[in-house]
Amino acid sequence: MAAELSTSINIKEPRWDQSTFVGRAKHFFTVTDPRNILLTNEQLSHAHSIITDYRKGIVSPGLTEDELWRAKYVFDSAFHPDTEEKMILIGRMSAQVPMNMTITGCMMTFYKTTPAVLFWQWINQSFNAIVNYTNRSGDAPITVSQLGTAYVSATTGAVATALGLNALTKHVSPLIGRFVPFAAVAAANCINIPLMRQRELQHGIPITDENDNRLGESTKAAQQAISQVVVSRILMASPGMAIPPFLMNHLEKKAFLKHIYCLCRFLLSLVFATPLCCALFPQKSSMSVSRLEPELQEKIRASHPGVERVYFNKGL
């Protein structure tokens, strides 16, 4: 009879070493796997039960270590790391490939008229707003009013930026014009993400010591977290939007080759770009106590004098 699985496996952390890029990449290739969005509610609930029971020291009969880790990654792909609430389906990182493939393709195709740019930028920024809200850091509740204000300000600012950049295409070559969608996405990310996560910038995000003991909330940590997410998101879009304009310009008159190329490009760039760009920074980010707000530094040094670094979920 097989021995019961040990309860000492640390499933609070990913299976692979998160201090290395390779370890983080393996982690995010698993979490962002598009097949995760096909999982049923029953499968998600089963994984949730396995993980919550294991954290309490209860091991499901016959459970193997590989099955435990599989449940862990199903859990991580669908449930928020701070609140443990089930995330909105299209807001999960595993939905990035199919959603972005569709939206980016339309943005790269319909960019020549203002109504088309307006519509697809609004669709894109609405999707981004859902992703940014779904993958926010912290566990503080957000009111409907706060969420509505964040959505309107984020999408309006991002769409206005895109329209402003689109106006430049009338004065540049077709090749340069093809870079407008990428420039718009990059600029919009700099607006959308901070605005959708503005509560974190105003009130801070939870910070802990290395043993997950909560030490308070920090706006400085929120600034670092959001900055890292903005960089990751811009780079995430670059393989599919910054490089292809050269080839798209060449293939403009070859419709069949153009469509085949577009499909292959979107699939390959998104499948690899999403996990690799998520892996640029650790999910559990950290900063020195000396970089926190002065009053928070004093509080931590008084109550936890040995703590030199604090940790926080940066979001995605």
C-alpha cells in the first residue's frame, strides 16, 4: 500500500525556484496555459478543495505529489492569490492568448479610420481594465462606485491617447502607421493599469515579512508593483505588434500569405510572450524597509526590529 503524501510540501510558493528567470518562466507557462480556461467549475472546485484541505493538513486519499502540484496550478490559474475569490474568466492570465489574439488582430487590421480605431481601442481597453482589476494586488474590497470611476477614467484616457496617436498616421508613411497600434497600446497601458489600480496607489497594498506575517499597507510597494506590471504588459505586446509591421507592409498585397502570417504570428508571440514577460519580475516582489514610507519604517523597526526586507504580491 502506498504511503500517504507528506503534509510538509510548501504549496504557498511555486514549485520552481522563483529567484531565477527560468524558474519563474516555468511557473508562468503553467499558470498562463490557455487550456486552463477550458476547465469546468467541477474541476476548479475539486482543485480548490484539494489545496484548502492540504493547507489544513488534510490529504485526500491516494493523492500523489504530482497531482497536488497540478491542483495547485489549477487553483493559481483561477483563484486570486490574496482574496482566493474565483477570478473573472476573461480576466485570468490563461485567457490572454485567445483574447489578445482576437483583439490585436482586429486592431492591426482596422486602423485606417477613426471610428474603427475608437471602437477597437475601447474594446481593448475594456478588456485590459477587466484584466487589471482581476489581477490586482491586495485583499481590500472595491466599491461599485470606485470600480466604475476607475473603468471610465482608464478607458477614456487610453482611448483618447490612441486616437491622438492615430491622427499622426495621416502625416507618416504606411509602414510607420502600422506602429501606431503598438504605440497606442504601450501608452494606454501606462494609463489604464495605474487608474484601474488607483486604490492601491492611494491606500497601499499588504506587505509581509518572509514568513508571511502582515506588517501593514504600503503605497511605495504599490508604486513598485504597478511599475513592474506596466513594463511587463508593454513588452508582452511587443512581439506581436512592434516587430510585424515590417513584414505586414511587405505582405499587404498578398492576402493569403498575410492572413496565414498573422495567425502564426499571434499564436506564437502570445503563447511565449505572456509567460516570459510575466516572469520578468517575481510574483512575490520585495523591497528594502528603508524604501518604505517613513512612518511605516518606524512602525516595522519598532515591532519587528530584525526585518530588513518586506514582500508583497505585485499583481499581473
